[in-house]
Amino acid sequence: LLSAVTLYNCSVGHSDCSRCHTADQKYQCVWCGNTCTFRASCSQHIHMSCPAPLIHSVEPLSGLLEGGTSLTISGSNLGQRAQDVLHSVTVAGVPCTVLPHLYEISTRIICTTTASSEEKTGHISVRVSGGGFGLSSQRFSYHDPKLLSVSPPRGPVAGGTTLMLTGRNLVAGRVSDISVFLGNVPCSLISSVQENTIRCLTGASNRTGEQRVTVRYGNSERYLHGNGFFYTPDPNVTHAMPSKSFFGGGRVIQVSGYNLDVVQKPRMRVTVFPPESVSSGRRGRQRRATRSLRELEDLNCSENSQCSVRQFWESCEVRSSSLLLCRSPAVLAPAAADADHMHVDFLLDNLRFNFTSVSYENQPFTYEPNPALHPLNHREPSKPYRYKPGSVLSVEGENLDLAISKEEVVALIGEGACTVKTLTHNHLYCEPPSHQPSPSPRNGRQREGTDAFPEFTVQMGNLNFSLGQVQYDSQSHSIFPLVAQAGVGAVASLVALVVLIIVFVYRRKSKQALRDYKKVQIQLDYLETSVRDRCKKEFTDLMTEMMDMSSDLVGSGIPFLDYRRYAERIFFPGHRESPLQRDLDVQDCRRATVEQGLIQLSNLLNSKLFLTKFIHTLESQRTFSPRDRGYVASLLTVALHSKLEYFTDILKTLLNDLVEQYIAKNPKLMLRRTETVVEKLLTNWISICLYGFLRHSAGESLYMLFRAIKHQVDKGPVDAVTGKAKYTLNDNRLLREDLEYRTLSMNVLMQGLGLNEAQPVVVKVLDCDTVSQVKEKILEQVYKSTSHSQRAHADAVELEWRSGVAGHLILSDEDLTSVVQGNWKRLNTLQHYKTPMLEDVEEGGVRLWHLVKASEEPELPRHRRGSLRERERAKSIPEIYLTRLLSMKFMDDLFTVILSTSRPVPLAIKYFFDLLDDQAARHGISDSETIHIWKTNSLPLRFWINIVKNPQFIFDVQVSDNVDAVLSVIAQTFMDSCTTTEHKLGRDSPINKLLYARDIPRYKQMVERYYADIKQTISASDQEMNSALAELSRIITALEEDSTAQKMQLGYRLQQIAAAVENKVTDL
């Protein structure tokens, strides 16, 4: 017989009296002494009632005045059921509502605090029904949190801003119940809440504007009264420069944009990926490496593998809302990689900008090998270098200018600065102080003995070089100690003495020329330094303007001329009315005869033998001037335009004849001028073949250069009478007088031109502008997206100043209020009218003037005229040099596009250059300089110089005299860069030669490399060229639209040819 037996241990799970009494009564468990046991086993007095409750801990220890804080009371003997303590818990004397469903027998009470009338602190008490009374040792505080401020008061809508909220009694209730909101956007807590501070990270918002700062304590809220947190538009980076750094890092990178001052932690980061990780896209985890370098390692890489991903960064400095200064991070040598395996980013809190996307020409950021500098004293590095005061200190090394400019290099001699004058690939030249500086203290102590000489140090970013000590010579030594050799002259013969004198004079002049050149270079360096700060601001304004213009061009496009008008302006420059636009005036009774004659003429022109003899016959006529030859060449170009293969064959034949002529004379002079028909034919042929290259490649850079120059010229005063300007590259067109002027912003309403009359246009003008100049600038702004030929003319509009309701005044250059001084009448300006708005003509004995009166210099002595020119020259250099600095970026862009072989070179250029090479080889010309001159005279001189000087040939724009003067200087610089001769510069050299003295050698290298690269490419065959020309003939149909117009134009050509031969008009 089996029976069930139950074994029960009263002590298990019944750690205190209250729990013991809750045991099932059938087990007869009683509280005996300090333990729960079976009744029959108790030998002591049995307690029927439990001891007073004990409170072990209370959490939290603070809460809000309005109550609602969930309070957890832990202890023992806290009742046997919730009803025992339901209404007997108080917190600092204030009842606390017990939550029965969360009650745990004897050990835990959870209650919700009720409202308190005031801030107070007190104990927690628990009274158990039928039992004792318990009081906590901890004290609970009723708080009323106050928010006082938020810092920073604004941040980007992308979030990522670390906020610091300050206040009083901010710790109230459970920390898990505390949250921060900006409007409806959460701000994540990033550290424990302190009594007086809360730190959180802003989240992303979908709108800008001010948001109320709220701290939530469970269901209660506290607000920051007054100004809240302002969400600003996200910062944006528009461009960054420079794009190179040494591996040692520390180069200052200028990051431009807007709203950059809202960023808290801007950083520049370099990530180097191994080749395999670039394709696989693996990512790693971060770990701290050193103080300033941080690395990312691939988790899938073994310890000894080379596939680790490394990451380095540096913090940036916020200079203004539009400028950040970042130092390039130092990259460890093993992490060296090319641009394809290296990503450079700017981290602006929650935003990331890739360097390549914001750099000029989308250039990636690259790292170059660290430079190496040799000690000053090569032979005995341990001994001081003896320096002769007044000379320049020369330092040799390698890779010095790969990723730094001379302005960024810091050279010190002890505590004195050595001003860096020139920095090349292998040399650094600096000008030491006139007196020996004090040595830098070592470890806070002054040096003594052999350490008393100053140390020469060079700093390039993070790289520091100590190149030895420098000792100044106390006495000067003669440069030419020839006096000591005077006694030897008695033994030397007269011939030897003459030779020595000649050598001495030659060396002295050579050194003097070298010193003059270096002095000019140093003056240019000083000049560049003096205008650097101004240049930075002007360049930022210029780039902003150009970016605005680029965005306008997205919709309207660059105003290219159609091919017909392009051809007219190239073929017939200077003609107001092109012959292609005239109709032949022939009577109806003679039209059939004329058409028959035109057909016969066309047949003759298609005969190669007739055409070549015809051209040679014309050129043999003495009365056939160079102007006539160019005109006939353009007419023939139009006549043969539909048969470019035949036209090219004629050109080759005539060019061969031209080479034969110049081989007997001076080959280097060939193609220098346009004195023959074939030279003009060559110009037209190149212009036809390169029209597509202009439209799709070089045109944009040329247009941006033109607009940048026009913008810079218009920023300063321009004399409406003399045409002189404040900002120009041409010293002959420079306005040298110091004029006070200011920029005004005008609100302009356009009426009667079919525009939006209700919407005002903001136009920036100068208060020294004449009324006509103001109208030109207004029309330029209003019609900025319209071609010039479709704009209204300034003479067709009136400028009316309106003030209030009834104030109306028509402004004009001349009126009854014009200032008259003797025979001079000044043109009216905005200064003259005191408006708070945003040709040398003699007339009735009165001469007009605007900013300065036309020169009436008396005849001065020659020496005074020379000194006056010198003063004017010195005065003109800063303004011209500033214009040069601002235009360099656009010049470089244009020259790079023209001279680049990274993209396919136009087939016509390759074909013609091969033709010149073949002609040189055929006639035994091995002189590379001659072939270089031929190519320069055929392409840069004959086409590019013409286009650069005359952008109106390809664009629908108006080129003012001031802009034309600047373009002429740039075109001359391009021409100087294409020549092989070296330009010796001195103090009397023209200013435009001095401006680009350091750039021309670089451009020369680009030209030589361009010619060499073209020569190395695969030769263009006649079949390929003919195929391309045939395709070009089919594409370009602007001149051959219909047969009737073609006949009429051919008739006019026939008349022009006959007039050129017989010097009279033949009417057939």
C-alpha cells in the first residue's frame, strides 16, 4: 500500500516574520526567535505579531512638487498584504499612494508621491496595520526644477550639436524618466544628469526656426522660458584648398562655405583603404592609437596582414561663418596610398563632405613625400654656419615645394624670423634679420659657451627641421679681392690683362643682372604679401559671384554664337555687315546670265590647277594688299566650305609652296604674319575644325575668364571719358588717382520692357558711377540670363529716382545741375545727386570729365618726366597685381583646357602638326626650335590668341575697352609662354611682363609637353581626316541653306575678287 508524504521546510522563502505568517496554516509555521520554523520544533516564545518594519533603501530620493514620482521602498516586515500599508506610507510628511499590484510581501512597496505645497526634505515612514512603525534613514526631497539657459543657443537642422542645459534641482525623480525635447525633436542624453546641468545631443529636425526646450520628468514637464534653441540651416562647404599635403601633415586647409559657425566639432578625416577593401567594401571598428592619430582596423584582417583600414583626423578651427581652418592630418608612412585608396572628408557634427566634391576642378586630396632639408654647413654640420649680413640664406633639399607654398613655411634663427623669399623644388631662400638674434632658451635656461649661437629651424606644417647653428660675421669681406693681385699684373702680358678685364666685366654684368632679377622677384613676393589679405576677401567674393553665375548658366546656358555668325566674325573681322548677309543687286533681265556665269565660276573654283594658279596670280599683283589677300581667302573659304576635303587639299598644296619660299629665306619667320592668302586660309581652316572643341571643351573656361575679368573691372571705378579703370592688368589703362567711393545697393523696378514690373531687382553700383554706367549695370543684372544682342540698350531706357509718393526725378549724365568749372563739365554721378540708393568730346568749348580730367601735362624736363613715370609706375603695381592674383585661377583653367592632352586632341591639330613635321623632315630641318615656332605660329598665334582677345567671336557678349585691355595682356602672356626665347627681366621691363614672370616658365613647360604629347600620339591618316571633314561638312550647313542664297552669295564673291584684281567694281 503506497501513500503520499509532503515534506515542507518553513524557513525556505520566509526570511522575516511577515513572510512566515503568510505561509499556509496547514504547515503550522511560526516565527520563533529570528527564524521561521515548525510549531512543534519551536522551544522559544512564539511571536504572534511581527516586529516593526525596517526600511533598507528608497529610490529615488527626489521628486517633483506636483508629485507623480514612482517611489520604490525596499525593506523587511513591510506587511503581509498590500492592505496592511495601503494608506500608511508618507514621504516627508506627504501621503504616498501605494500601488497594490506592484506590492511584494514584506520586502517592497511601490507608491506614487502626491503633490507638496512647498519644497521640503523628510524621511519616509511606513506603518503596518496591526504592527509597528518604520522610518527610513534616507531623506526624500521635493524639488521644483528650474531651467535657466541652454548653450549653444543654435545648431544645424541635421543635429549633432552637444547642448548644455543649466538650472537648479534638475535631478528629480527617476533618471530613466528624464528626457529632453527641442520642440518635438528628442535630444539624447549623453551623460548622467547632474544637479545643475544636463548634457544631450540634438536630433535632426525637418525645419528651421526656434524650438522650445523642454525637460520631461515622466508625465511632468519643465520649460526654458525666454529664448529657446534655434535650428539653423545646415552648414555647407562650397570649396576647399589647397589639395596637397606632406605625409607629416599640419598644412592649413581653408574650407569655405556658409553657416560654418554653427558647427561644434569640425574635423578633417583621412581614411586609407587597402586595395582589397576598396572592392570588397569591408569596414572595421575604431580604436585609439595615439594622441592625434586614430585608426580603423578591418575585423577580417589577420594581425600580420596588410589589409588594415586606417583613419586619421585633426580638429578644425572655426574662423567665421564662411571659413574653417583645418590642419591636414599626419598620415603614417605605411598607410601611404594613392588617391583611389584614400578618402578625405570634412566632418561637421552630423554632416560629412568629401574633399573631392568641394575642391576646385574636383581634384582629390593627395599626400606627397615629406621634404628633406640639408644642414647649412654641409662639410662640418657640428660647427656653426658663418653668415654674411646682407645676403640671402640658401638651404638645399628635396621635395620642398611639392605640397606647400613659401608663405606657409616658417623659418627661424633663434628667436628671430628668417623671411622666406623663394621656395623651389630643391632650394629655400630666406632673408635673415640684420643682426644676430638671441638663441632660443633650452629647457627655460639661457645657453652659454658654444651653444650661444642661434639655431636655424624650418617648420613645414607638422614637420620641424633643425639645420644647425648660425654665426654672423662681424666684418665684411670684399667680394672681388683683385687688389691683392695687382702685383701679378706686371708679369702678365698685355693680351692676358685685356682678357682678364673682359672676363671681369662680363662676370660683373652677369651677376648684376642676376641680382636685378632676384630683386624683382623679391619685390613681387613683397607685393603679393601686401595684397594677400585683400586678395582672399576679393577672391571669395569673386568665387561667390562666379558660382551664382554658374547656377544661372544651368538654365540659360553659355551664350554661344551660332556657327554662321561665328564664321562671319572669324572670316571677316572688323566688318559691320558681313558679305554673307548681302544680296547681289542684279536686274531681273540679267539674272539668268549672272546665274550661268556663277555656275561657270563654281566649276573653275573646283579645279585645283586653276585655283592655285589663280591665287598665285593674285598675289603677284603689287596692288594686292595684305588686307585684300585676307578678304579673298575668306571668300574662297566660304565658296569651298561645303567641300572641306578639297579645301584641305588646296591648303596643303599652298602651304607646301609657302615652305619652299621660306626655306630659301628664314624658316623661323614662316606663318608669323598674315601676308599671304594661304595664311588666312589656314586661320579659317583651323577655326572651322575647332568650332566643336570650343563649344564643348574650351568655351566654358574662356567664358568664365571673361566674366571674372568683367566682374573685377566693374567692382572699381571706371572713368567714362578716358576709359581708365581702377582694376586692370594694363598699366596704360589704369586709373592711378586715389578716389573715395562706396558700393550702393539699389532696388530697381523695370517698366515697359516686358519684364516683371512688380518685382524689384537688387543691383550693386558705385556712388561714383555715371548715370549711363548705372544703367549698364542695371541692364547687366536684369538681363544676366539673356544674350547681349537680345538686351535693351542703355540709351533706350531712362533712369528715374523715386522718393516717397510724389518724388520723381529723371537722372542723366548731363543736365542743368552739372558742375561746370571753366571749360570743364563733369558728368553727373550718384554722388552728385546725393541719392541714398542702395568720348573725349568738346562741345561749345566745354570739355567733359568724369573721375579725372584728361591729361594736360606741360612740357617737363626729361629727368622730371622720367621720375614722374617711375612714381606712377610704382603707384600702379598694387592694383594691377591684385587683379592678376584674382584672375590667375581662371587663366590657369583656360590654359589647362587648351594645352591638355588628357582628353582626345582635335584631329585637325594632330593632322596639321604631323604635316609640319613632315615638311621639316622633307627639307632637312632638324632644329626643334624652328618646328616649335611653326606650330606656335599656326595654332596659338593664329587661333587661340585671336579667340582670347576677342571673345565676341564665339559668344554673344559685348567687350568693353577696359575688359579688352585686360584680355590683351592675358593673350600676350599666352603668346610669351609659347615662344622659345627667354625673357630677361629688369626694373625697366613692362609691368605685364613682371606680373607673370614666375608663371610663364610653368606655361612654357605646358606648351612643350603639349607639343611633345601630340607628336607621340598615333598619326592621323588622310583617310581619317577626310572622313572627319566630310562629317563636318554635313553637320555645318549654316552657310549653305538653299541654292538661291548660295548663288547670290557666289555672285557677290565674284564681284569682290574682280574688284581686288582690277581695283574697280565689275558688274558682270
